[in-house]
Amino acid sequence: MKNYSIARSRRLRSTPYTSRIENQGVTAYTVYNHMLLPAAFGSLEESCDHLKKDVQVWDVAAERQVEIFGKDAAKLIQLMTCRDLSKSKVGRCYYCPIIDENGNLVNDPVILKLAEDRWWVSIADSDVIFFAKGLASGNKFDVKIYEPNVDIFAVQGPKSFDLMEKIFGKKIKDLKFFGFDYFEFNETKHLIARSGWSKQGGFEVYVENTKSGLELYDRLFELGKEFNIKPGCPNLIERIESGLLSYGNDFDNNDNPFECGFEKYVNLDANVNFLGKDKLIKIEKEGIKRKLMGVFIETNKINLTKSVNIKDDNNNFIGELRSACYSPHFKKVIGIAMINQPYCKASESGIIEIDGNSLSVKVCDLPFI
Ligand code: THG
């Protein structure tokens, strides 16, 4: 297949880190929230290995913030998510499915509670800002909604803790998973959370002061030499092995949270008021007809650019393969698929056709690791 480039323009936004990662050897981008998101620095397999051993810095500025500020901010936030936020605390992050009037998923952001009346919705790839503005205006809520100037970079991998300690001192290691606080670097305070889109541990720096953020980025690479630091990005292999789901790839606005394994983030109690709740109550009562599952595929190479149907021996539709990669850990291709009842249980098998080849598929539980 010929390799085309995507034309750049103002509409396809770059990030404050773009010139740096281009000097550091980025080899592929994807587009996320109308912004450049690095997708590879050379081999995905080598990057995955390195991420599991050392430390990487990622330009994830494409994880945009939707700020909701004002008297009715908490009400609007709760109206958008099926996760109960009534006991949420300032200084904590919450992984929250956003639900529409049909009970389907709109996004799966991390939500940060900055203050009772000020929240950041750190979004995956869909235009949550317009959904929020529509709800706020329809309900006459007293809130301001905008995209603040925040550009996240992540520090991920087992050595991220020792590296960050060198800059911010011991107290950065006291941050609990999904907690955040403000830490000073050269007299500028930065919001840093213990989070990130890998299961290898690490931090996300929500950079508001770009000049200081770029200095911090450069300092990490200087001090990181002893930890074998490298530039990186969300890694397809690591995230599939870890079962971190991707909006637009593994699920989208045609899927509901029960089908996607988000039931632990769904609260249907009387005190929680969110859009689509009546639909979720109905779906829970009736039960789901399909579910996101893992699959093993008997091949050692794949490059999915669209979903692929999974069939049984009699050509009946079983489900839809939505993401896949070769996993060096399992020494075969692994993937995430929406599998129909009654096939959505471990060890069911099927077939996919790719490039004229029939490959056998085995269903398994998520996460793989
Ligand atoms: N960090 C920030 N913003 C983001 C992402 C991020 N926005 C887009 C995208 N990633 C949103 N999706 C996810 C998916 C999973 C997780 C975070 C964001 C995640 N999940 C943990 C898990 O599944 O183990 C913890 C969830 C929990 O609290 O139970 O970290 O990465 N800023």
C-alpha cells in the first residue's frame, strides 16, 4: 500500500511539543480532537519493550480539556456521566463514561475536580464541548464552557517515579493513583496527576504555562539520560495488552457502557441524575446482546484500518474485530472485538478474512494482562 501524507493546516492543530518530537524522530501521527497525536517513534514493538522497562515522555496535548466553570458546574458534569460523582473530591481524577439520551457512549474522559465549581473534562476523540454547551443552554445552567490553554505531556514507565523525584522531590511519589496536585518547577506551578494511558505507571503534566512546560520537557530529557529516557506515545501494543479502550476504535456512539465493560462506572441509584439514565435502566434489565471481548488471531502481522467481521464455520456473523496488533508477549496477534451473544465467552472460536486469507480467531476475556 502506498503511504500518503496528510496535508497540514491550521485546522489540524499542532502542539507546543510538535517541533521537539519532530527533532526527536516521530515517524507517524494520528489525528485526535483535530490535533496531531504522535502514533510511532520507529518500531511499535521496540517502543513497547522500552515503555515496560524504562521511561518515556509523550506529547498527549491532543487530550484536550473542556473546562466547566460556574455555579451549576457540578450539576452539568453529573448530567453528562453515569458515574456517581456525589462523593467526588477536589484533587482527584475520575474515569467517567459520557452518555447520550439513548444510553450510548459519547466519550470516556478523565474528569478532574479542580474546585466545586471548576472541572476539567480531559477528553478522548469526540467534540464533547458542543454536547456540554447544548446541555447547558437547554437546561439554562449558569456555567461557562471553553477549551483552556492546557497541553498535557505524559511521563510513563517504571522509571518515571525516580526521574520525577529528581525534579520535584520525594513528595511527587506520595501522589496516589488518579490524584493530582500542584508542583513547582523554576518558580512555576504545574498541575501533575498520577495517571496516563498505559499500565506501566507514571504522571501527566497539565501544562498551562507553555514556556515553563517546554523548559520542564527539556529538563526531563537531560536528567532522564541515566534512566534511558526516550520520546514515546500511547503504544498500540501496550494498550491492547492492558485492555485500555480507545473511543472511536473499540467503541463509539453506537455502543452502550454495559457492552463495553464499563458497568463499574455506572450508578443507577435514585440520587444520580444523568442523561440517558432511563435507557441504561432498561438495558440493564433486559441484558446486553453483545460485549467487547479480547481475541487471539493465528497470525503474526496485522494492520487494521477498519473493522472486520468475525464469522463462524457456517458463515454466521459472530462479531466485529475493532483493534488489533501483533503482541511480542503472546507471539501472535491480539485484538478487541464486539462479540454477539451467545458467542461472547472465552474459548469460542471464529474466522476472519483478511487480504484473501482465512485466519482463525479465539475469544478471550479482557484484559489480556
Ligand atoms: N489521560 C488524560 N486524558 C485522557 C486520557 C488519559 N483523555 C483521553 C483518553 N485518555 C481517555 N480514556 C482513558 C481510558 C482509560 C484510562 C484513562 C483514560 C485509565 N484507566 C485506568 C484503568 O482502566 O485501569 C483507571 C480507571 C479507573 O479509575 O478505574 O487510566 O489517559 N488526562
